[in-house]
Amino acid sequence: MVQTKWVVRDKSKKSVYWPSQEMKERAFVGSDKIYKDAAKNPKAFWANLAKDGLSWDRPWKTVYESKPPYFKWFVGGQLNVSYNCLDRHLEQRGDQDPISNKVAIIWEPEPESERARKITYMGLYRKVCKFSNVLKKIGVRKGDRVGIYMPMIPEALIAMLACTRLGAIHSVVFSAFSGINFKKRVDDCEAKVLVTCDGYWRRGKQINLKKQADIAANAKSVKKVVVVQRFEGKNEFKLKMKKGRDLWYHELMEKASEDSKPVPVESNTPLFLLYTSGTTGKPKGIIHDTGGYLTQAYWTTLFNFDLHEDDVFWCTADIGWITGHTYSCYGPLSVGATMVIYEGSPDVPDWGRLWKIADKFDVSVFYTAPTAIRMFKKMGKKWPKHFDLSTLRILGTVGEPIDLETWNWYFDYIGNKRCPLIDTWWQTETGGTLVNALPGIGPFIPTVAGRPFPGTVADILDDRGKPVKKGETGYLVFRPPFPPGLLRGVWKNPKKYKDTYWSEYGIKTYYTSDGAKWYDKHNIRVTGRVDDVMKVAGHRLSSAEVEDAITSHFHVIVSAVVPKPDEIRGQVPVAFIVLKLGVKPSPEVEASIVKQVRKEIGPTATPHQIFFVKDLPKTRSGKIMRRFLRSMLVNKKLGDASTLQNPEIVDYLKKVVGYKRK
Ligand code: WTA
């Protein structure tokens, strides 16, 4: 069979690709006129998209309102997210239409002995209606916070959608985060109800999640905990249910009615909180609104992934991250797509698992992180070769800069040199993608994310706030009108909101904390974070957060955590630790500190390497100069040590680290 080529190579530049004629014809957007048209009047552009893409209970009065550093979209408009993701697909297309039976979610469990579950839009709608009634019955009302701590199982999405049906605000926490970490978030947002499960499969082992959830369930605000039986009672560990507080999901669902009216909310009402790492030890609750967020989720899903009725979309991100929220839940469901979600690890039973799943379900659009591709590249091309990936049409990546070799490997061996590869730049804060090539427009250039999404205004500025010239590195910013999916605040912390995003260049410029440069007039290459935030295997982690966890160990006085480049994980945390007087460094002390970090945060934060040192480089005001340590780890020039309070420490640290100036 001749396979359709969705891309063609640029005539003069070897590694630049363009959409083929077939791709252009199939794509929702096939001409770059959209950028020009949108730029003429971005507000009108987004207003049209919001109207065309979403169903509103009440139209808005004002498209865009700004009171820097705050802004609003679709003011006065009312809508409900679960209605937009479910009800309207059944209603619009009629009950008799196959869409009611269209599969919304294909869930693949980790053990291959278990069967995949397919949930239709009708089926999902019923479950969400029922669960919204469950939540209502246990006291959840509009504006209340619900903590969701679940692995990749359909019930995680059901719980999220059920919250939105009531206008309740969910806060999903990554299931591999520790219970202590979950509790911090629950305390901050004062969640009334938690939804969790007994556990999940990870690399062939049953993980006891309920035990971790119990730590957060002790939070003062928590009244009820709903527990899903992922193992259907066949768990290998004992489960403790606290009387009066813990309730079984299946029991509640059995009794719940399917009759549930979606509650319309004003467009600027918070839809969810998602905690993410910043430059301090305390994670911040990023607030996303309803109408703006869903507009961006809907249209970025449609334009980037070009999902038509027959497509099968698979975004591999966990629901605990923003990518999971937007592209494993709200985006695909709001456009009425079929999507795959997978519970487990990519190496179970072997490194062919993801390709086996893609083959089994005829996945046509595949979206993952560079760190995963680097791992696949290392494991070799024999794994994807075993499977038929000819249904693939578009590939995407997100989460960190992707290097040339990894890009090429993904393009060659997964896309078989046929598929556009879109490198999407965005952040938890932006709610949806913001900088990337569109599949029907291109160009697809390795290591270059591409163009700001139509209707958004990006710039790259130098230290003084002047736009940089082509080729110069600066800081990526956005100008008004701000993307509709952009955060609306930090939960209970307006100061943090202002200081983090609206201080660097004033209250009218959104500061991303990413370095970037212009590849050409339109296309942007993102170089990575410029603050103390690391991307470890695509996971966002702050230096301060890991340092706080380390310093909470009773043997530790102070620590500094900096990222070191890593071939597979992108970056890994390396810790410099000063122990208390009389405590000698030993494998036991090291193991005990690592244990502490895993307990406080979770395994993703485990230091890759620990150096026990007598002191750290400090400024005169006592601030630790992480920059020095960072450079030292990669044998880069160290810069001026004269501003240090303790310049003599530099030579000592060089010896400890084994520094050799490049
Ligand atoms: C980085 C993930 C380069 C960036 C959606 C950003 C990227 C941070 C890309 C946000 C990309 C994300 N190229 N860097 N395509 N995508 N990043 O909040 O540094 O987990 O600021 O959101 O990831 O990470 P977060």
C-alpha cells in the first residue's frame, strides 16, 4: 500500500519540511493568511473562535477587558464545560447519530492481561452526570474545591468533568507525588472533598495510592474522600477506609441518578487550579478560568492536531500535568474526538508497548515529550519496527527543547518521514499551546518551535526591554490582548502573580521565564528556562522545592540544588549539601536524605547526584549563588567571584566537583 506523505522536504534546506498538498487539503487551516487576519483584530478573532467552537448559555457583553495585570475574556458570557465536552455532542448530532456511540476514551490498562475499556460519549456523559450527583450529595457546590489524586484511569476524567458540571473547582495532583506533597496543595486550596483510588499498576507492581491519599485526607478542610476501586477488590495490600469519611465510588455511583443539569458559570469563573513549581519552595496554585481556557483548549486541539471525525488522538501526558488537562481531557473532548489514555509505563512488558498500543487502536495523532523520545531512541528502532504505524498522520512534542537528533529520530522512525512534527511550546500558566507550527502550514524545522498561535502576540526582549534582533537570545514575552487560556491568578496569592509574571517588564507584558530567539521573521526557537526551574524528564521542578525537602532532614544545615544536563531526562537535579557539625557524610546519610526527598515530594525529585560540601557560594547578602554551581557542573566559565562573601569556596568546590574549564 502506498502511504500518504503528509510532508515534503524543503527544496533548498535539507532538514526543513512543509505540509504536502494532501496535508494542506485535509487540514482545518491550510494557509498562513490566518496569521495576518488574526493580527488585524485579535479580539474579534478570538471572539469568533469562542462563538464557533463553544456552546454558550448566555452571550458575553464585552469580549476583552483589561485592568493590568488582570484581564478578562468574554465578560458576562455563561457556559458549562462538561456540557461543552459531552451533552452537546449528543444533542447537536442527534441521539440516532453514530456520534452518541462514538468512542470518547480508549483506556489501556498496564497489565496486558486486562482488557482495554472503550467509553462512548454517551457512556461518559452518563457516568459524569451520576458522579456530579454523587459530589452534590456529599456537599460539593459551585466554587468548592475538590482534590483529585488519581492515576491515568477514566475515573480521573470523570471526576474532573463532574466537578465542572457543578461549577466546582478541581485541583488534580500527580499520582506519583507523595501524600505529603498532595496535602500541601489540599491545605492551600482548602479542598472539601478528595477523589482518589485504591491504587494503580506501575511496572508490574500494585502501587498503594490510598495510603498516600490518607496523609492529605487528614487536612482540616477535608470532609469526604471518594475512593475508586481500580483493582476491583483484588488489591495485594490492605486498604484502610475511615468510617464516615471514606466512601466507595462504586457504591455511590450505583445509587446516583443520571439526571444532572449542568450549572452555567460566568466565563471568568475559575475552572481549575493546578499547582506548579516556581522559584520558591512552595508550589503555586495556577488559576485557569472557564471560557477563555476552553476556547484555547478547543482551538489549539483542532488546529494543532487537526482532529477530524475519524482520527484517534493520543497525548501521553499524565492527567496530573497541564498537558494532561488540556490534551488528554478538555481539548479532545470539547472537539468530540476519540482519544487514548494509558495507565502504565512505556517499558511494560517491553519498549514496544506504546507502538503496540498505537498500532492496536490505529492512532493517527501522537503527542509526547522529548524525554520519552530520547529514551526510545536509546532503546533502538527495532521496537517501533515491530508495529504498523501507518495510520499516524501528525506527531507532536511538548515540555522541553527538543534537540536535532531526537527530532530526526522521531520524524524518521515513528513518523516514517511522512508526518509533520510539531514542537509545541507552552506552560502550565498558558493553559494551551502558544508557539508551534500548524500542520497544514508549516514549516517544520527541527529545534524551532515555530510561530505564535494566530491571535496571540509574542516578542523576545533583551534585559532592558528592547526587542532583540534575529539570532540574539532574549526573553520570551506576550503582549495584550493576552491569550484567552493564560492564567488569571495564583490562588490566594495576588502578590506572587504580579511578581512572577508581570514585574520583569511591567504589568502589561507577560513574562514567561524562558529564553528564546528568532529563527527568522516569524519563527521562534525556545532555549529553555532562565529561572531556577528545572525540567526533569519533562516534569517541572524548582530548585527551592527540592532544597526545602533536603533541608527538612535533621542532619542538614543548608543545600543548593541545580540542574545538570542529562542525555535522556533533559535535566537532572544535583544537590550540594552542608551537613550539621559532627555528621559525617556516608552512604547511610545519603540514602536517608534521598528518602526524605521522595517522602516530601515524590520520586521525580530524587537527586541524581549529591555532593557533601563544607559551604556554598554566597553573595554578601547571604543568597546562595546557584549559577556558580550550575556552571561548575558543565565545566563552563564561572564568572566573577569577587561579589561573593566567600570567594575562597570556589577553588574548594572546583576540586569537589572535578571542574575542568572547557
Ligand atoms: C518548557 C508544559 C522548549 C519551557 C506544557 C516552559 C518547552 C516549561 C517546550 C513549562 C518546547 C515546554 N520547547 N521548551 N516545545 N514546551 N517547554 O509548566 O521552559 O510543565 O516554560 O508546561 O517547559 O513547563 P510546564
